[in-house]
Amino acid sequence: MAEGAPVHIAEEGSSGPSRRRGAPGRGTTVRATRQGDAVCAALAETDAFTSAQDLHARLRAQGTAVGLTTVYRHLQVLVDRGEVDMLRRDDGETVYRRCATEAHHHHLVCRSCGRTVEIAGPEIEQWTEAVAAAEGFVDVAHTVEIYGTCSSCALTAESSA
Ligand SMILES: [Zn+2]
Ligand SMILES: [Zn+2]
Ligand SMILES: [Zn+2]
């Protein structure tokens, strides 16, 4: 994960030099708002990876008037800041989770129950660095998630077979 300047969210009305240098092509400014706080709080309620749609539905159910686009935008900011993990489930849906650690890590995800184990992968870190360096790439980042069936789901499947 890229380290360095954290993404700073401008408060409503502030004019501080909080624009992140560079970051071209994003085009959207997300402000710290009650909506942003609500998105954070809704994510903190669960340990499971949650889709933006589910999060949006939960917020609406709680009476928070927030658009799906806004939810996406706040999630993206949290991801950029390394506070939230984003991964693409193997059914193609993008899901989010507030992880136990902010340090770079990977996930072992159960396809049937969603159980997630956070894993370190020193071999992966070395391998990606070496592969990228060999091709002259710098500023390298990667995402590695491992999907499978957890031991209890495997047991259930076996006993019901
Ligand atoms: Zn994680
Ligand atoms: Zn499972
Ligand atoms: Zn890694």
C-alpha cells in the first residue's frame, strides 16, 4: 500500500491547503459531513464485508438521508486513507470492511459464509517487489485476496451430502 500523505478531508467552508497534491482524474471532493460520519459508523457496526448497497439500505433504515453515490464516495475516501478494506468478492461485487489493522494485509475469505481471516504475506510482498523491479516499475501496489470454503462450511457441506 502506498504510504505518505494521508488524504485530508476539507471541512465544509474551510479553505485550508488541504488539497492533495496531484490526485488527477478523481474530480470529486468529499467533505467531512454528518453523512460521512454515518457511513463510518454503519461500517463499524459489522465485522463482515458489506456492499455499498447494503450499507446504503442500512443508513436509510436508520433515517439517514443519503444517496448511494455519496456512500460510494465516502467509502472510496476511507479506502484511500487505508481505514477501510475494499475487495471484490468472487461473484464480482465490491465489498468494504473496517479491518482490525491499518497495516497492509491480505484476506482469506469464505465464499459461503463470508468469514474473513486477515493474513500477512511476506512472500507475496517480496515477490511483487521483485517482479515489479525486474520490469522497472516503481510506486507499486497490489491486492491479493484468497477465496475458499472455510473449515466449518466444508464440514456442513460434507455432513449434508
Ligand atoms: Zn482486512
Ligand atoms: Zn464459511
Ligand atoms: Zn501484500
